[in-house]
Amino acid sequence: MARGFVSMPMVSLGVVKQHADLGIVITVLTTRHRTTVQTEVRLWRSDHPRDITAVEARIPTTIKDSWPSLDELVPSGLSHYVDLEEIYYQHVLEV
């Protein structure tokens, strides 16, 4: 999990380099007057990319109000922080 905003290519590369099960990018868009919220979720897997479309189709478009904070997931072992910018930068230097 990145601590700040990162690009989709950084997530994609991070999934491969970290041998992660899944990479997730969540984009939240609001209208000009914030009357509607639209979410877009993109998933990345390095081993079975064709399965992703079926999974993405099942993701709800509304946001649940009572999700745990991302910081609450780290102590439980459900997630950890990764410096995706540094991984991407090092990859660029190698190419």
C-alpha cells in the first residue's frame, strides 16, 4: 500500500516486483457541486490478468460509509506500506 498518490503504472509494476496477490487503484470522482460521487476501481494481478475483468464487474459503484481506515489494516497484518515510487524509479534506472 502506498502512503500517497501514485500512478497506475507504479501499482502495476509494484504488483509484479512485490509478488503481490493483487494491486488496487481506487479513483473517486465528484461532480462540480459534489452532489454525486463516482468511483472507479482497477485491479492488477501478474498471474491471471483475464480474471480481473470478471472481478471488476462485481465491484459496487457506491461507497460504504463504515470502512476501517487503511492504518487500521496494517497492525492486523492485512496490509503493509510499500514505496511504489522508489520501486518504479529503480526500475527506470535498470532499463
